[in-house]
Amino acid sequence: MTSSTAELLNSLTPFSQGAEAKVYQCYLHGNDHPPILLKHRFPKQYRHPTLDNSLTKARVSGEARILLKCLRSGVRVPGVRMVDVECGVLGLEWIEGRSVRNILGGGDEGIYEEENQDEEAPDIMDEKSGSDVLGFSSLGITIDEAMKQIGVEIAKMHLADIIHGDLTTSNMMIRPIPSSEPSSEDSVRAELVLIDFGLSFVSNLIEDKAVDLFVLERAFASTHPDSEHWFDAVLGAYAKRSGNSWDAIHKRLQQVRLRGRKRSMVG
């Protein structure tokens, strides 16, 4: 680990930790500048040091490359602010907002969520769905528009042959659009950002894109009860943006669903 990066990490306290990484909020250029998110893939004691070091370097550089590919393809993802493969650190743009999971009533799960949570936000819930209606409206977006944006961003990602690998509502952030920036629609003052590309990879296979969508569908069903209409809206926007690619992906998605049901029946 480089000495400067090691000193930086030692001066910070992680606000989130998973099996693979610790996550920090860091002000590299002082509090007058926006913070960044540091994702540190710490050493795994159960792996041989040489293997662990090789895997960590590959995963950090791979995630950075995919994020840059997304940005070049117009997919809304966090910008890359620093990369230190030697110590397994990836610095990303800080996304100020709330996860879709949190707004829809699924609780706090996203890597940004603990720091972004507003403890004083009123809790106004939709009785049918359990969603935090004010959570969307206070950010300047409707639920329908949010679902549309999810479909569009995933479609753009798949058109660039990028597979997320962990599409859940925890890995989608809604952030306000700065008033100085024009929005695509006058009534929309927020945008969706896809995050956490730690399991992503590049593939042009229809199967991989269909499985990506199926993972999200299962996430909606398990985390947000009675959410079929929301996922239908996501697929509608995805289909429209995908154009001629949609028919083949839709057919494969139906096959993946059938396989998933068979596995559930078998146990």
C-alpha cells in the first residue's frame, strides 16, 4: 500500500462495510470542495497474499474501466476520481441523494445511504405500496418518472454491452439536479444514478442481459411487495430505449423466468 493512501485511510472512519470492501467519505481538497467516496478492498486473510493482491488489482481496475465505459456511453454513474490498484482503493464521485430502495420502503442498504439519510425527513407513505411518496416528490421526481429512468439507464448500459451483475434498488440513487443545470423535462428536477459496479463485466450475450433484468425483477418482488406495476414500467422504458434489441432480450427473459420458477419448485 502506498504511504499516502495508507495515511489517508488511517485518518478516516468507514461508514459502511461489506464482505469485500470498506467505504469512506473523504474530503481530498478540504471541506470547501465536494467529498468523494473511497471504496477500499481490504486484504482477505483466507486467500493467499499473492492471489489476493492479484484479484484486488484486477477488480479495482476492472470496476474503474467499466465506470469510464459507462460514462462514455452516456450512462449515469459516479465519476472516477482516483484509482490506487496497489492498495485496492477506488475513489468515486459522491452521490448526494437517496437510494430507490429506501424511498420505496425497503430500508437502508445502499453504500451511500447511511451518510445521506435525512433523519428529519417526514415519513409520508403510500398505503397500497408502502412507498415514501414525499421521498420522491421532495427530490423533484414522480415514482413513474423514476421507474422510467431506471429502465432507460439500464438499457443504455446494456446497449454498451455492460452487465451490472447486481441490479437491485439499493444500487440506484435518486439525486436532485442542480438548479443551474437544465432537465430533460421541466417537471423533473432529479435524476437516477446507477452505483456499485463491483460485480460488473462486459458481455454482448443476450442471456447475460436477460439475467441482469431478472435479478432486478426478483429484487423488486422480494424487497417491495406488490411492485409488479413498477417493474412493468421499468421494462416499458427499457424496451423503448433498447429498440430492435428488445425482442430477443424479452424472449430470453421469459426463458430465464421459467428456469427460475423451476428452481423454486424443486427447492
